[in-house]
Amino acid sequence: MGRTATRLMKAGLSALHYSGASGLLAPLTRGDGVVFMMHRVSPQPTEAFEPNRILRVTPDFLERVIRQTIARGFECISLDEVPARLAGPARARPFACFTFDDGYRDNREHAFPILARYGVPYTLYVPTDYPDGRGVLWWLELEAAIRAADAVDVEVGGVPVRLPARSAPEKERAYDAIYWRLRDLPEVEARAVVARLVAAARLDTSGLCRELVMSWDEIREAAKDPLLTIGAHTCRHFALSRLDAEEARREMAASRARIEAEIGRPCRHFSFPYGCERAAGPREFALARELGFATAVTTRKGLVTRGHAATPTAIPRLSLNGDFQSQRYVDVMLSGVPFAMWNAARRVLGPAAARRRAGLVSPDRAATSNG
């Protein structure tokens, strides 16, 4: 999401907060629960050019969200409890689940101790190539390549892309332009484009995954905490919708098998890489059901309702986004009002027009880049 779109979204969320509209409408739109989505948790300051800042929140913000969620009457539960909670009798208290994608080491250092202190259950979704050090964090590699360059000159999908990249705003524009072109390509081809940019910038990113992501030893140690649930997130973090059905099934099943072998207990939950409508849809939801996952989460924005009892492998999440680290934004989103408005706009205008009216580049980029 560009800086202008971010400002527009913040203005809209603030208007709902200060007008009191979100509080008034919350009883109608709040839903029955929320699944929070995070990637990185670190006190590291944001740089002038850091497009993946949206994937990182501070430990202080996470702690404030936990306190806020509990104060608003949400009951913090594990994902294991969600299917029965949705299928059982209606309850006065909504539930909240906290989830983390990709297995970043800073989760272990900064997030897990906070959750343990409050006794809050949490889930970590692991792409199994990552703890082996073989994962490709291409969105971070793309950021590093553009940070090191004064200009970008690369062919993406057969189309030459030449953009200036001297200033931070120019680098932001170059990143967004290339990122979205890459998301439309087959994953192997997209990663090859990033590898060419990294080579042109004379960078060595081969150790990036080992540096940023937990090893299996660290994951096994973390898994000793009874509050932690380990979920699957494929092996290679590929968009499943771009794979044929058999390969997609193998990615899902093999990641679960590896996790179960490593931690010595069942893996019942799944997170779709990227998780937006273009990356996971009805075929992938059905595969998750056929493979026996109790739940599967997306990056589609929204709260959880009792209607999801019929579709537990297509659960939306609420992203805790590095650009929106304010409790008033979280309060408004917990009311469900922005999602009700978004869904109404989609029904009336269609998805593309709704995005344009909202000033968004893409709804899934607004939530997160990678899921």
C-alpha cells in the first residue's frame, strides 16, 4: 500500500473512531471472534525506505493489543478450540486468537514472552523449508536490492521495467511496481527476477533465511510451551493457487508431516501463503478439508462469525500492521464496521471498483504482503 493510501485509510478509521460510529454499530457487526495475524515483532526503528515495515510491529504495541483485547471482553483461546466454539451454542463473549506466520526469530525473542506473561494461547505457522535455512524471503531480498540501487532495470514477465531509485519515495514506487508484477507471475519465475536484481546489486542474500527465521531446534524449544500451537504453512511458501492440484496437495501434506516429525505431536492447523483471493480459493480450501486440517486461515480481512463453522478452512484474519500501530485503529477494526462497509462496497461496485474507491492498491497488500 502506498503512503497516500495509508493516510486515507488512517483518516477513515479515525473518522469512525472519533465519530463514535464504530462503537454504535459494533453490536451489529462485531462477529463472534477475531484471529489476529502477525509476522515480525521487533523494537527495531523503521527506516526511510522499508516497504516491508507493514510486516513488523513493536513488542509494546503487541502488549497493548493484548491488554486492549482482554479489556474489550474478548476471551483469548487456542485455535484448537475454534471449531467447537463456532459450532456450539452462541456465547456472549467473543474469542480472540493470536497467530504468527513464517517463524521469524524475533517472535521467539520479543512476542512469545509477552504472550506467555498474559497466559494467552498463540499459533506459529511454519513453512518447513525455512527452519532448514532453504527458504527464499524474496520480498525482503527485493527490498534489499532496491535499497542498494540507484535505478532498477529488469525484465518482468517479458516486459522491461526501468525506474529511478535514488530517493526513498522513488524506491517505494519501484518496489510497489515490481512487487505487484511479480505476484502475477509463476512463483519460480518471480523468484528468478528477484535473484537477478540481487545479483545486479552485488548482494549476498543466501544467509538471510538462517539469520531471520528460527531453526528446528528453536522451534522445538518454543513448542514446549503448552500455550503454543504449531501450524503448517507449506514447504516453500508458494501461492497454492498457482500450482496444480497434486503439487499443492504435496506442499500442504509434506509440511504437516515434517512438523509432526520435528515436534512429535499432531499438526492440525494451516495457513495459506499470501492468503489473498488470488493465492487461495475454493480448491485450496477443499484440499485443506480433505487433508484433515481442523482450521485453515487466509489473509482476507475480517472477523470470524458463526457462519465460518461451515467453512473452517477459509477463516479471515485481522492483520496487526506496522503502519497502523494505534489502539484506535484496532478498536475500530474489532468493531467489524470497516469490514461490513468493505463487503457492502464489493457487492455494489465489484472488487476492483471497491479498491479504487477505498484508495487501495490491493486489499491483501493492505493487510500484509506475504501471509
